[in-house]
Amino acid sequence: MTGGGNVAWTIVESRALNTQEMTGNAQEIVNAYIPQGWTRNALCALLGNMTRESSINPGRWQSDNVGNLSGGFGLVQWTPATNYINWATTNGYERTDPTGQLYWIHNLSASSGQWIPTSDYNISWEEFRASNQDIEWLTYAFERNFERAGVPAMEDRLQWANYWNEHLDFSGSG
């Protein structure tokens, strides 16, 4: 993913999205990442985690505490928020621009040190994106190696990962 193209999202205020809004955003992520070699299962794992973190909302602040730079922000709730916001500003992206967030996730997760393989999920970022492991294993891998959430709430992440597997178009044609 170079520039990532323009992602057609309009919801960027800090709030939980409803299922219809999340579905539109989730489909945009699939459409952006399938051409970059992401597998269906890796995308479902990513989206299950994003649903739990931000309701797939690039403008979401942790606990909807807008402007709290020490809390999480964005699709994957970078914490502190400055971990992403400083990069976005330096690289000409608005903080809520999903194109910048998707670029960062795809291209910088490993080099930034955000993705840290664990002994239980010893898989590189590149291997994760291309993996056909089952959705459950990949959902756990993303949470443990990327999110490292204070409250993992894995049942929620897994439920959403499986939901996305059933409700999105993974053909690459949008």
C-alpha cells in the first residue's frame, strides 16, 4: 500500500458506530488491503480487533475522551494517541484520515515496534497479513502481538471477527 488511495468514509467523530456504519468502514479496509496481499482470515482478525478497539472508527478517542493524547486514538487505538498523531501530522495526514491510518498499519506496524511476536503467536507482521491460519488463532495473534489490550475481551473480538467473515465481500472488487 503506497498512498492507499482515498478511503470513502465520512464518520470520523468520536463515537461508537452502529453495525451499518461499521460494515461500510470494514468493507473499505477489505477493499484497500486485499490488493496488498492480505488474506481473508487475517482481515477478519484485524477487523474483529478494530471493532473492539474503535468500532472501526478512525476518529474514535479512547472512552470518547476527545483530545486525551495519553489515551488511545484511531482504528487500532494507538496509545498514547501521539504515537500515531505525531506521525500523521509529520506525513501530511489529518489525524482522522483513514487513509493515513491504513498506510501506517500496513507499512509501519513492524518497523515501529508495534507488532511484537510473542512465544505463543510467533509470527512476523508480514506472515500475519498473508496467513491462512484459522480466524480465531489470528484474532488472538493480533491482540497479543499488536494490541496488548489491558482488557482483552477476546470473546467480543472473536465474535466480530467471525461476523466480518460472514458479512463482507472479500473478492477484491468491493
